[in-house]
Amino acid sequence: MVHTLNLALKNICAVKNTEANEITYEECNWIDASGDASIIKNFIMNQFMRLAMFNEHVKMKLLSIAETIFALVIIMLKRFKTIKRGLQNLVLCEKWTLYKDDDVGKAEFVEDKVSDDRWWDKIDHILSFTESIYDMLRFADTNKSSLHLVYDMCHTKIKKVKSVIYWHEGKRDEESFFYDGVHKILVDR
């Protein structure tokens, strides 16, 4: 069950134009926050002075998550949400301009994303509609016997995903192409 839910999350939140997302790319093409977060993380962590500046503004560490970890996209986005203010303070500090010269294009990309409220809103939305899937994954990832509870949780999870997506899109009964794509992934998995 955990492996299946992880695969569903990978299909939903896969970085654009990757094999894992080619089937539902059309419905999920707006989900690019995870790829952006990886670029930001790598830009900060791959240069000692930028990492030192980051550590001045944020007490938590940026996560280096192995591909084998379940729900790695969700874990990374949750961490980004937690350290949001520190990241914003980092790109606004005076030292930032001194240490972005080695790759000005990426530095501007990082500044734009970290300062963009719409990008943070995307992250919030991704985390909100994947929350029930992530919770179910965490519940099933134990040594306890839980199969008897999983069937009901599957049904509840799909209802929660639908309600969050429909609320975000401001819909009631009309069709949501995004939800249809996510629903197809969840049911197929």
C-alpha cells in the first residue's frame, strides 16, 4: 500500500516532462513547485558561502532526500513551507548580492520564486490536496496490521482530495479536469 501511494504521489507531483508524469501531464502540468524547490535547494547547498548565509537566516537544514524515500516531494515542500520566512530573508540580505555572481541566472530564479506569493500558494495547494494521501501513506507505513482500515481510508482519501481541489477551483458540481486526472491516478494505482 505504501509503495502504491508513493507511486501515485510521484505521478501527481512529478517534475514536468518526465516519464513518470507523461500520462497525466496535461492535467498536472502546473505542478512544477517540486522541481523549482530542488533547483533552489541545490543552488544554496552547492556553494559554501550561500549555505553559510542560509544557516544565518534559517535554523533548520535543507533536506537532502534520497530518491528511495517515500513521498520525497511532499517532505521537501513541507520543509520549504516551514522555512519560507528564512528563505525570503536570505534573498533580501545584503550578502546575497555578493555571492550570486557565479550564476546570476539561477540566483535571479531563486529570488523570483522565493519572493513570489503565487509560487508559495502553489505549494500550499499541493500540500493541501495531497495531505490525505500523505497521511494514509504514513498510516500504512507501520508494522501494525492495518489492511482492514485501508479500504475505508482509500474512499475517504479520494473524497478529501476532491473537496480540496473543488474548493480551490471554486467549483461545486461542474467538472474539474485536474481532479479527474488525479482521481484516475489514485484509482489506477
